[in-house]
Amino acid sequence: ASRAFPPPCSHCSSPLLYQAPRSAMHERRQRSGLAKFALLALASVAVAAFRPLSFARPYRRGGWKVQEDEEQKFWLDRFLQLQNDHREVNWHWKQFCAEVDEYTNPRRHEAGFLQSFVKRWERGGFPNIEFSTEEMIERVEQICEADPSDNWHWLDHCTQNGGSRYARDFPAEVVNEFLEKHAAGKYPKVEMATEHSIRKVKQFRSMTRGAGTRAWAEYTRERSAGIGDPAKLPEFLIQEFSFEY
């Protein structure tokens, strides 16, 4: 049987390459694929145009976040330099934070808060203070070592006047106030923590792991100038602690 070929080309004697006609199903599939591609492209453009501004904020170098961090670092360095050069900066800083009920850790503050303190210091907005003498510091240490109850009264006095538990960090007038009250017998004896309460605190901290330890540390920071050893605290202070986290 003779083989059939396509008709010859009008410009030459060679037959044209044969192409089978496309089916209707093939054309529908092609149009459907193009439509899907167009819809995906349109959706991508819409997401980019209408997404929240927070997603568009630059975070890495060159963006507002880096500029904000650099500003905070600038004022933090200024503050730390003042802290190294002037002993009284620590006292004024704690009072400055206490006025607005803020943390005393300068690294946790934004640039604006640090800037306000530095500017106030530079224009002489803080009074001059006289710190405790070595004799006064030694007297406080002797009182605290001699009686756990008096040691608690000293911690309570520290909590009410800045948070530090070291006499050398306080102005002379603050330390003198404690010494005068002690000499006048104005500090009553308090019952210190019992063995049962001490074990209860230790078990709570060990069984609750990080959460309980943080809760206890926060409580003692506010009530006992950061002393977390329950043996050095009065019984009523432990009873007032909520053993929850």
C-alpha cells in the first residue's frame, strides 16, 4: 500500500512538516492554566498592597529598628559614663526611677527615659549629697550581724529608701535615720522564719522551677531589698507571700 504524505510546499517540492490539529480539550486546559496563573499573580499584588504596615517595617540594618537601637545605645553609654564618673549618680538614678515606678536597670529603658535623666544631670537638676562615712557603715554592719531582727529592720529601711541593702550606697542622712531609731529602741523584735516556713519556700522554688523562683525573687526585691534567703526574713513576710505562679 502506498504511504500518504502532506501536500508539497508552494515554494519547493519538499512536503510540509505535518502537525496534528489540537483537540478542544487541550485548548481548554491551556486556557484554564493561563487563568490560574493570572489569578495567582493578581492575589500576590493584592497581598503586597494591602498587608498591615507592621509587616512592611524594616527590621534589619538600615531600618527604623536599628536607628532606634543605636539611639538607645548612645544614651545608655552616656548614662554609664556618668555612673562611672560620679558616685551620686546611682542614688539619684534610683530616686528618678522610683518617681515614676520604673525599673532601675538602665538597659531596660528606652532612649527617651535615659536622655531625660542625663539632660537633667547636665543642667544641675539634682542636689549634692553627702555619703555615709566608714564609721557609719561599720556600725550598721555590726548591728545587722548581732541580731537577725535588727538586720530585717535595716532591710525594711533600705526598701523604703531606694532598694539597695548596702549602707555605702545611701546618703548619710538615710543611714543616720536608721542608727538614731535603733539607738532610741524604736525597732521592736520580730519573729524570724520558722523551719517549717523555710522548708516551704525551698520546696516551692524547687518544685515550680523557673516560674516559682522568679515569683519569689520579685517578691523579695520589693519587700526585702532583694534578700531571698528565707532564713533571714521574718515569719510574717513569708506568710504574706502567695505560693502561686
